[in-house]
Amino acid sequence: MKKVKKDNNAFWKMRSEHYNELQWAKNNKYLYEFIKAGRFNKKDIVLDVGTGTGIIAHSVAPLVNEVIGMDISQDMLEHSNWKGNLYFIRRDILESTFADGIFDKITCRLVFHHIMRNRQKAMDNCYRGLKKGGMMVLSEGVPPSKRVRKQYVDIFKLKENRVTFYEEDLVGLMKDSGFKNIKVNTVLLKKMSVKNWLTKSGISKVNQEKIYMLHKNATDYFKEDYEMVETENDCLINMKMLILTGKK
């Protein structure tokens, strides 16, 4: 297994400490829609790619035969809590860890925007890992509109290196790996706290303030598209999440 870069280690160690306190991460509506999309059953063997602290893996485990959660960060995995039919391993989806055709379902929530290189290879590995007729459940956050892209990118530059997706990008990524019957569900997480997102994401205090002010001083159309509500000490926005399913 390739060694995780030291800067990545530091980034994920920082993120892991308060990840489970992020408002969006355990949002009941989001989890419900993600689990519903997977149509899990008791015979399923599931791989959760980029499992992090295991939120999706733990949600899926009671519904299936077995779940393996994989992540590149040992620090994230240390918050995951092994139990029952749930196992965690430190691996990278860019590596060929498993034989082809092992899994009935593969889940992947808010992971691909972190893959700065070889995203198609990562998707190809997901496709190969599925049994014939198997399903992938992929979710990513996207900007609420095309016109806020620049502001969206400027905000996230202060947080992390990431890829900005729109629906057509994610559909194309799955199609190019061979997935069929791709379906997309849009989930709006309403009135999410910007302050919660900033303070629980391991962002430096200096950049937290910069990002917060980018929201406060944003254009009218940015605030309109996010349906932003400004309170005395916070900004509340609607986060747009896409949940895609595709079959092998």
C-alpha cells in the first residue's frame, strides 16, 4: 500500500477530531435518502469507500450481511467503532485491494471531491469491485447554481483542495466507467449553520473568519441561490446534495 502523504495525514487528523459533530454529516434527511437509494437487503456485502468515521457504514450495517469501510486515514478510522458485521481497513480506492466482483453494493459519500488525480481510475475500481447487477450509491455536494461557481470555488480554496462538481460531471464519471441506469436524486439540507461547518471542519481561525465574511459579503444572487438567512451570529444556508445510483 502506498504511504499516505504527511500533509494528508495532518489534514485528516485535524478533520477527524470533530467530524462527527458536523451538522450535515448526521442529518437525518440526508441519511434517510442515501440509505433508501441503496435498496439494501440482508444478503448484501457492501464496501463503503472513504468511510471516514463510519457514519454511512454504521447506518447500512443493520440492513445487510457485511460492511467493509475503507479509508486512507487511520485518524478517521480510529473514530469508527468496530462491531458486529462491520469492519474497517486502511486502504485507498486507487489501489487494487479486492478481487473483481466481490460486492453487491458500493457506497461513497462526499469522497470523490477529495480525489485530485485519477478520479476515473477510482470510479473504475468501484465498478470492477461490484458483482454483475451490483449497485453503486454515490453522493456529492454541489453548488446550488452555475452562477455561484466562482464564489463557491473561492470559499473552498480557503478550506481544502477539492474538485467542484455539477450533476453532469458525476453522471459522466459513472458512465465512463460503464455504469448503467444512472439515477440522480437532489436533497436540500435546509438552514445548515455556516459556523458549525467552519468550527467543526478543522479550518484555521483565520480562514474561518475569511470564509464567514465571504458569506456575509456575498452577492445578492449568491445569497438568493443559497436561500441564506443571516442571524446575529451565523449564516444559515441550504446545502445541495446529489445522490446518484448506477448499476453494473
